[in-house]
Amino acid sequence: MFAIRIILDSEPDPAKEKQECWQVYSIVTDMYQPNPKRLRDWLSIPKSNGYESLHITVMGPEGKWVEVQIRTRRMDEIAERGLAAHWRYKGIKGETGLDEWLTSVREALENADNDSLKVMDQFKMDLYEDEVFVFTPKGDLFKLAKGATVLDFAFHIHSKLGCKCIGAKVNGKNVQLKQKLNSGDQVEIMTSNTQTPKQGWLTIVTTSKARTKIRQALKEMVARQHAFAKETLERKFKNRKMEYDEATMMRLIKRLGFKNVTDFYQQIADETLDINEILDKYIEQQKRDNDTHDDIVYRSAEGYNLQTAQEETTSKEDVLVIDQNLKGLEFKLAKCCNPIYGDDVFGFVTVSGGIKIHRSDCPNATQMRERFGYRIVKARWAGKSVGTQYPITLRVVGHDDIGIVTNITSIISKENGISLRSIGIDSNDGLFSGNLTVMVSDTGRLETLIKKLRTVKGVKQVSRN
């Protein structure tokens, strides 16, 4: 590296000094190609030790990089003689204590009986009561508030360095994170890739900058942990072939006593909650929800009674026969799948002793068979569906054409034995989707209705919920 220093005889006026330094910069860069990555502007923001200068690196005539330092006479004196030269230019008089401080230092150094280093240690902080100056191993100087710790210094340099900090070497000696720094200390930060920010760090640091960075790092770390915990939970659901329902999970989290979702996922991340237990409780929550919904008994189903298991002539196994004319245990149709006459069904003995009738393709059927196979009872419909209607919800999706809702309701009204109970349609960006609840007697009439709805112009999909 070859360097050239240009010193200007400028008047000690900050604005004029900057202007003339940048004029020199313009002349140099007009003649030689500069490296913009190597520009160091300590004119606009001087270093903490008062150093002011403008450094640029240009390509020399022989193809070698040359550093050019541009400064004024005043700046050069500060660089060579230190901050005392800066105060002399500022015109500071004895009333600030500077003259007395310099005189006492001179006298102490002239006295051969005194230990010069101890004297300097005694005096060096007199003018810097509110801040300390520390060095990196490379000699870079940093200014920190008085009382700053090793951890403050690490975060002052960079957030990533602070987050990985495990301690430091101060003047060659290993110290802890909470070690307070003194002016003149040379600090080498030690890191570990396994280190992560801790909540307790907030009590160690003294600077607001470090506290802000620690809080931000903790927040980001918690967010990552929660995202990983949720992903792990959903993966477990997938492995068990269970459907993950956000609303059901929220009710479960509330029932478990958690005030917010954050605490729930934090315990999963900390492994204080067993995911398998959560899955079991989730299934229980689903059952609770189904039991709650099944308390609503439709008039058309009030007459239904369930006969105890009877022997069928065509089978050696006991099968529950569902018939409105039979007397016995009362049963309810499960709301999770809404079975109707003609569906393949099975019975499930609930904890309370009642029986719920589910469709064979119910979303919860697999889990029930795997976990509670001993409570499954075969069942079939008996008799005919004449005079009996069941509520069925259809999901309809399509283009938002004019009159499409009228066409849909018109088809339903024309069907014998089918009545529209409720309709909810949402339209967005030319598309519509919604749920239709109809009263229907059996699967045959339902399939006929679905086929007719699919023929309506604009309807793209009709499915049973």
C-alpha cells in the first residue's frame, strides 16, 4: 500500500474546511479512478477520538491502489497530538479545568518519585466522567457510556456479535459478560455458535442500544421457536392422518388454561408439553364440540329411537338397525358428518352411554376405529325414509354471474321432498362461494339435487360438507 497525505492551510472554520477537502477529493478522482468501497468520510462524522479526515483509494498510474488522505492543518494536529490540540483550537480556557488538569499531569510526570502509570490512571477519567473509551485488538476506538459491560460493547459493535457473545478477553484476561469496562481497555469479544440471547441479559447491559437489540433478538428467537413448534404439531397431525382445525385448537388451548397462544407454543418448544398428549386432548375437544352441537335436535329426527342390537338373519354379527318405529335407546346423528338415510353408517358409544351415528367416511372415523375400536358398533338403516328429512349442508363454488343465486334456489324449490333451510353466499373478485342447508330425505334425492345444481350456468363445484 502506498499512501499520500494532502494537508490544506485552511482557516479553522468547519464549513470552509469541509468544502476545501471535498474540492481536493474532486480533483483527485477526476485524475484517477476511485474505489467507492474504500471511501472513508470522517469529515461529516468525526471518530469518537476526534479524528477528522477524508480517505479515498484510487488506482495509480502503475495499476496499484494508492490511499489518499485529505485533511486541514487543524485536523492534522489533532491526529498527531490528540484531543488537547482540538481543545486549543476551540479556545477553551482554564475555567473548564482543562489547564489545571494538564498542569497536574505535567507535574506528576516530572516528579521521579511517582509511578507515572498510576498517576495517569488517577487522572485520565477526570474529564470523561460520563463515558469510557475502549479498543478492539486491531486498535479501533469505541466510545461507550460509563458503566458499560462486555455485553454492551459486543452489541455496540454488531447485533450478531452480541447474540453469540460468551465473554471477552480484557487486556489479555478472560472476563464474564457482566464485566464493566474502563477507559483504555483492549477488549476481544469471544463467541460461540451455540450461544443464544437470554432474558437475563437485560439486567446485565446498561446502554439502551444493547437493551433494544436484545429485546429484538429475543422476540425473533421466540417467533422462530413458535413457528417450529406449530410446524412440529401440524406434522404430528399429518402423521396420524388427523385434520388440523385452527378453531378447535384455539378452544383446546383456552381449556388447558393458557392465556395466549404464545405460552402454549413456548411450552411445546421447551418440551414441557408432550405433543402426543396434546393430540389426545385435541380428539377429546372434538368430541366435546360434537356433543355440544348434537344437543340441537331437529324436529324431523325427534321420532327416531334406537333398538338394542338384534341378530340379523343374513349376518352372524350384531348390527344396530336404525328405524323410527323401533323403541329402545335414543340415538343422535353426529354433526361432524350429518348422516342421512342411505349413507353407510356405524354407531359410536359415547362416554355418557349414548350412541352417535356417523357416516363411514366421516373425517373422524379413522381415529375412532384406531383408538376406540371397542366402542364401534355396526349399524344400518331400516325401513324407508318416507316422511323423514335430514339437514344437509352443500358447498357451492362458481362464477359470480347475474341471477345465479335465483337459479340455484329455483332448482331447490322445484324438487319434491327438498326444502331450503338457509343460504349464505360470499362474492369476491368475480367468484362466489357459500353454503346451502337443505332438508332432504335420503341420499338418492341428494345426489339428484347435486347433479342438477352442477348444471346451473356459472356453478363449478358442488360438494357435501
